[in-house]
Amino acid sequence: MKVEVLDGFDCIGGNKILVIDNSNDGFLLDFGLNFSKWSLYFEEYLKPRTGKILHDLLKLELLPRIDIYRKDLEPPEFEKDKHIHFLFLSHGHEDHTGFNGLVSEEIPILTTNETLAILETNAQIKQQVWNELYLRKRQRSQDDDIYRPDVLKAEKKSFIKRKICVKNRSETSWSLDPEYFIHLDIKELWKDQLYVLPVYHSVIGAAGLVAKVDDWWVVYTGDFRTGPDTKEESFWAESLGESRLELSMRTNSFFQFLKDKHPLLLITEGTNVAREDHWQGSEKDVYQRALELVQKTNKLVIVDFSVKHLERMMSFLKIALNTNRLLVLMPKDYAYLVKMGEVEPIWRLSDDETKHIRVFHTAKSSFVGLERDIMEQAKISGILLSPDSINLRPSNYMVSAGYWDFHNILDLDEEVLKGSIYIHSSSEAYSEEQQMDFLRFANWTRKFSIQTHGFEITEDGKVLFNKQFHASGHVGAEKLEQLINDLNPEFILPVHTTDRGWFVKRWGQKVITQQLFYL
């Protein structure tokens, strides 16, 4: 068996892992965008050239030089000594899925129904060739001499059918349009046993993969965290709901399934093992602290959480219900909520919850695609909310607005914003660029005298995050050690971590320390 970490080795994000058996058949585990490497060359207003996308990314070594890419993107010739049977996408974060739109349509994508819905929503909102779900065919210009002959253009109504295998797909929850997709059963993907099992993470639909390779079990966890302790389960059931408790137990079920498998290889994340503060927290902590804060104010509340973290969104919706407020979502947030409700019953709102949702009527000069559909749907449903309504009764509302949405507060009166509360319930700034973003963001909160909770700016101009309103989506070091000891694999391959030494210190020669190795 050959295993090669194409990306995601000694860094966090960008997972691309190749597993090949002794007959040269194999599969890919994730195909993500490595933000650390990406930021060396690109930023918000400097992107790869879509007309030469593979050329640019390969030349900058942001993609591996292997034979897996769409032929209409005209990849260079690579050695064809293996057969890739499928690409498994573990969850909807871009550092695991961000380059999926470049992979050949002949390589089936294996994922969960929720992750596929996230990919579709992302593709419709961002419309970038490297993450598109509906593959628009590219070809060289034939009849227009203003274009260079080596530039690829997208055909408006010409699509390439893509092979998809969706775990837990049902006819009522997801429709794979035969114009764009060829649906495969999981039994068609691999010659031996293959399982996709859900895990608990900070994005819904996360899953791990368990596969039989050369008569041995290979396990890939993807990104995951663990759920509440037994003593906290009653709180989750009573305060957050039985469905939320069931969601939080997915990682436990994943490792319970592996109990008697004795894997040859465990490929696991280790995001938090290098963290010095070891702060974990839980969704219970986030909910209780945020509820207490909101209960104490009669001012407008602004909350900031990841768009894809619908579990966190549901927590704030629960807080809105308990404090008699309406949760106001930006259109793209509402789009995720609607899409998830279509594909997974756990995210369908009750009548009471629906009554507490509004969509902010943003001051855009044009709406296109999914965003236009969502705005029209919100208007028909009577939940499209004007800023004037918030100005009239600010204490009735909790507005979801993060860094990229914050300019919308300019529609609100200064007296409404003065003394209002902002709760940062998202991840901290890890890079220098993100630190600069938060320093810029702090200018907005100071300008309008908004009270910030969850982060502060020090006297020397640094951003400090106290994490009171955020729970990590990644397993803690102590719990990870316990899970690995209980599983007792023959070999351990740490990915998505900056501290392989933590693993070596505990499991010695069991730990794989090379990017390419044979078992």
C-alpha cells in the first residue's frame, strides 16, 4: 500500500491525501485549498486567471502534479500509473473541498448530502471555477481574435456531467439533476468494503471514511470534535433539543464502529495538539454565556458566526426565542439555512422558529443567481426586513453580521448602534492578514461605540480573543490521545497539524513522519 500526503502535511488545511493499493487502484481523501500557501500569492482582489487556471496553480505549486484534472482545462501530461476510483470530501470547509471543481468529472465525488448542499450553495454564491459544482465546459476561443488562443472560456450553456455518490441520499431530500450529474451507488466505487460515517464538527455534514485496502482497514477522520460529557447530555436534550444531542454524539458513534476493526492506518487531524491554552469549551458554554449576555441588554445585539456553522446559528436562534427577539440573517446565511432544511430534516425549522427569522434587506444594486432567489423567497414569505424596522425597535432584534457583512450597519441610526452589543462567536485570527482584518473591523466598532465581546485590542495593537463565545471544531489533545489509545492502530499519520512531535512523543515509531510511504 502506498500513501502520499500531497498537501496538509505539517500545516493546518489543504488536505489532499492519496491512497493506492498493491494493484495501483486508489482514492483521494479531500482536495482542499491551502490558505497558507494561497496567501503567499493571492488575496481578495488578486485571484488566479480563470482562463488559465490549471496553468497558474500548477506553476505556483498550489496543486499536485498528478493525472486527476478535467481535460477541458487542458492539464499538462502526467504519468498515468494508477486508477483513482473516487474523491472523498470529508466536509464543506474550503480547506478540504476548495479545489474540487478542477478534478476530472470521471473521478466520482463521494460525500454526504449536507456537504454536497454546502458545495452547491458555495458554488452559486462565489462562482469560481476551482470550486464549482456544476462544471461549465471550458474551451479555447474559435472565432474572436481579441482573445489569446491559449485562454479557456466558459461556455454559457454547456455543462460536463459529473459523477456523484451521496451518502444517505433520499429522493425527497436531494435531487441530482441528470443534466449535470451521474449518480453512483457507493458499492460501485471500491472493490472492497467502504463506509462513510458522520462525525461531529463545526460544519454540518462532516464525515470520516473507513475503507478496506489490501485486506487492511484504513481510517480517515477528517476534522472532528467530541460531544458533551454524560453529565451534560440532559442539558443538551432539554435546552438545545434532542436532535442537537444526537448530532453531538456522531464522533462517539464513529469510533464505536471502529472498536473491533484494529486499523492498519489511522489518518487523523491534530489541529489542537499544538495549542498552548488548551481551551476547548463546548456549544453548551457558548449558548449559556451568550444567552446571559443578551438577557442583560435592551439594546440591539449583533452576532458573528461562521455562515456554514448552522449548529451555532441554531443556538442563537434559540437565544432569540428565549429573549423574545427576531434573528436577522444576511441573505447568504438564509440561503444555507434553506438549503440544509431541504436536504436534512434536522435543520428544518419549526413553525415557532420560522416566526423568529428575518432576512436583512441589503442595499445592493443587483441580485443574481441564488441570492436573487433567496431575496424573492423572503419577500414573498414576508420576512424581508428593512433597516428602518430595526431602527424603530432595535431591542427586538439580533442581527447576524460578520466582517464581510458589517458595512450593512451603515443603514442603522447612530443612536441605535451606540451601546449596542457585538458578540464574536467565530474562530480567532490565525494569520497576519486576519489580524489586520480585525484591527480594521475594530475601527467600525469604535466609530459607532459598539460594545465588543469575544475579542479586544491591546495597547500595542494586537487582537486578543478570549473564546468565551466560541467552541473549537477540533478535538482536544487529551481526548484525541484517549481515542487513539482505545483504537490502537498499527500506524498513525497526523495531518492538519503543526506538531507531529506531539504524536511521536506518545506513539513513537507508529507515527508516520514522511509525506510518501509504503505499508
